Amino acid sequence: MKKYLLPLGAFAAAFLPAVAMAAEPVVGSSDLVQAAAAFDMKDIAVAIVMGFGAIGPAIGIGLIGGKATEAIGRNPEAAGKIQTAMILTVAFAEAVAIYALVVALIIKFV
């Protein structure tokens, strides 16, 4: 169970603020139903896309960094090769997050 707490926390950290920022404030309204009605389905979709689109690369980059550190610790002579491969792999993982951002922007503005 413990190994699922970090991804769940990262998802909450990425998803919940996005949903909160997507809401447009309802002036003069204290009713929760009216506040919930102010959400546009596109804004919720954008929040979901960015939440899920950020969680995968975040976990992947964390695993890449951790395994690269372990590999360098076991074989310090290969640090240059490991670091080069790590940076290239992190760039590919980050590209997935950029694709999620592009999809979120398409949903938001089209």
C-alpha cells in the first residue's frame, strides 16, 4: 500500500489545484450548487488531462533519476555514459507531459 501513496499524492498535487483554478467565481453566490454549475465541462476536462498527463512523466522521471543514481553508485567509472542516457530518457519522458499540455490547450481553446 505504501508504494501507491506517492503517485496518489502527486496526482492530488497536480489535479486538485487545476480543478480549483478552472472554476470561474460566481459573484454574490453562496450556494454550492450555483458554484458547481459555474464549472464548464471543458475546464474539468483540461484539469483531468493535465493531472493524468503530469503524473506519468513525474513518476517516470523519478524512477529514471533513482535508477541512474543507483547505477552510478555501483559503477562510478560509467557515470558519463549513464548520465548521458539518463538525460536523454528524461527528455523523452518530459515530452509526454508536453503532449498532455498541448492536448489540454487544444481542449481549452477549440
